[in-house]
Amino acid sequence: MNAISKIDVVAREEELQRKAQEILGDLQLMEVLEKCGTIKFVGGLALGLLCKKDIDIVVKNPPDYEKFLMVANHLFKQPRVSSLNLQDFRKSIHLDRPQGVYCGVSYLEDKERGEYWKIDIWFMEHSDAEDVVDWVKSKMKDEDRLTILKIKYDMVEKTEHGRDISGVDVYRSVLEGGAKDLEGFREYLKKQGREL
């Protein structure tokens, strides 16, 4: 990775972090969620590894329908919220879903360009995503962060990846598998019988 690309990925990530905080403030989301439990940021926002317009939040507490609906009601009234997706996964048969209550938010950043931010809010007692954040923070060095960001940006720009390949796969490929770029990530996945 050359010096220009290092500067570029860091600058892009920092701008996404700044914008995420601006959106959280615009929605007054922290003030509302604090009434529901302990707020934990997870994913790229928590790790300084944002590469998409995506905010992941866990609200730790046994889900309370009244409080959940209070949050949904608050978000529904916000002028830049274009859609809400409310789901109860506590009795879900889908093993790839956390056992909690989910609120998905589409936040309209720029109407003319049709640009949105996705905000995932999970209400649950425990989230594996918190464990991933702790693990990555304990292993990641500065150079690993740059490598992970570069791979994630390359994935967004150069591939058609879906839910089967996640940021966690990138973290593991770099921190456990020694991947240094997108091709190294592809090799890491190939050894698992998967492809990007």
C-alpha cells in the first residue's frame, strides 16, 4: 500500500466517523436510546474502520416493547428518516440473526444524490458483536488498521459482495490469516471454500 492510499483511506474513514456523529446528533438518538439501556457502538464505527455509510448500535437490556416503540416513534418523526424496519428476532428460526429486537433506519443524507445512511439498532441482553470489537481492539496494530481499511474499500469498489462476506471476515483474514490486500483476502476465503 503506497503512502497516498494510506492517507486516502484514513481521511475517508475519518470523514465517515465525523458524519456518523453528526447524524447521531441530528437524530438526538443517544438521548433517546439512553432511556432503554446501555448503548454500545459495534462494527466499523466502534473500531475506526468505517468504509460505508453504516452505523451499528447495540442497546443492552432485556428488550422492552414500550421503550422500543418509543424509539421507533421518535425516529418516525425525524424529517431525514425515510424508512424504519422493525423486527422481533427473539424467536427467530434464522440462526444468522441475533436474538433480539431490531430497528433498521434509513437516514436520507442527500436527497438530490439519493444518498442514505443505514443505522442498525439491536435491543438485546448480549451481542456477539461486542466480543468481536473487544477481540479486534486487542489484536489490531496501526498497520493492520490500514490494511483492513484498504481491503474493505477495495471490496466496496471492486466486488459484488453480499451478506455472506462481512467485515468480520476481513478482520480475521488480516489478524489471523496475514492477508495484506484484496487478493490475500480472496485467498483466505478460498481456503475456507468461499469466494468473494
